[in-house]
Amino acid sequence: MSEQHMDSKKRNIIIGSSVAGAAAVIAAIIAVLYFTGILSAPAAQPTDDQRFSPGISIAGIDVAGMTKEEAMEALLRAEIYPDGYDIQLVLEDQTIAVTGKELPFDLHLQAAVDEAYEYNWHGTERERASKIEELSTTPKDFALNPTLIREELEPRLAELTAPLNREAQEPTITGYYNGRFEAPEPLDGR
């Protein structure tokens, strides 16, 4: 064998050994990072049977394709408040308009999400397929069932009606005219 051929062979062995050593070091580093938790396996992605079907909405918010957690986040971001609870507080010539957004409600969002999810995935595979088909032509919106939070309502109403309150005023004599004392009418408190 020639000397030149030997050098090439030695060089290939050295290069091969270096590459193998580097690969072993990289594999060891990855293993250490993985087992210490610095590097973790990708989170499991939700499957289609964990997501809402097209045609499902909650309080008018489309939740199709979302998981229960994503649906809850979407509802919270939407800042939903109940309709039909707008009121006007009137006293003499003063009026205060109060919207449902200003009143303390428990919207029971989790119950609505659970109800919609149960509707979506309850039953046999055939029943679920039938519901999905029905939802494609007749979407279903799940309503919220808001309730006033009584413990927070009274302080909130007191805050809203504070401008209407006034102290009672006893009449005071403002003058004397033609043998009579002049005094304004007393004001009742409210």
C-alpha cells in the first residue's frame, strides 16, 4: 500500500470517530435536558372528539373547533353581560340608567360550556353523527343563566344611587315680613 493511501484511510477513521463522538455528546446533552425537564416532549394536541362541532355557540359566541378551555377563554374575552337587565332609577327629576354590565352577575359560564359540550358529545357514535349533521343546517346557541350576586348587589346599588341621596333639612327662619316669619319648606331626606 502506498503511503498516500494510508494517510487517507487514517484521515477517514479520525473524521468518522470525531463525528461519532460529537453525535454521542449531542445525544447525551439532549438526554440530560429532556430528563431535567428543560426540554420536554410537545404537549398532546386535542383530538376532534375533544372539540366543539361546527354549529355550536354559547351566548352568541361561536365555539366551533375549540376545546372546553378555549371556549371558556373566548367567553371571558367577549365580556358578556346579560340582556334585559337595563334599568332606570328615577327620583323626581333625576334619572340614572343602569345596564346589566354594571350589575354583579354570575353568568355560570362553566355550566354553559359543560352543557354545550355534553350536547355535542353525548350519545352513541351514530347519535353524535346525527347531531353533527343537524348542526350543519340548524346551529344551536346555548344561553347563559345569569343570577344576581345578592351580596354584591346592595353595595353596588348604594354606589349608583349616591347622587340621588340628600340630607334632610329643617326649615330655618330667613326673615320677618309683615308680622310673619319667613322660612323655606323643610326638605325630607332620601
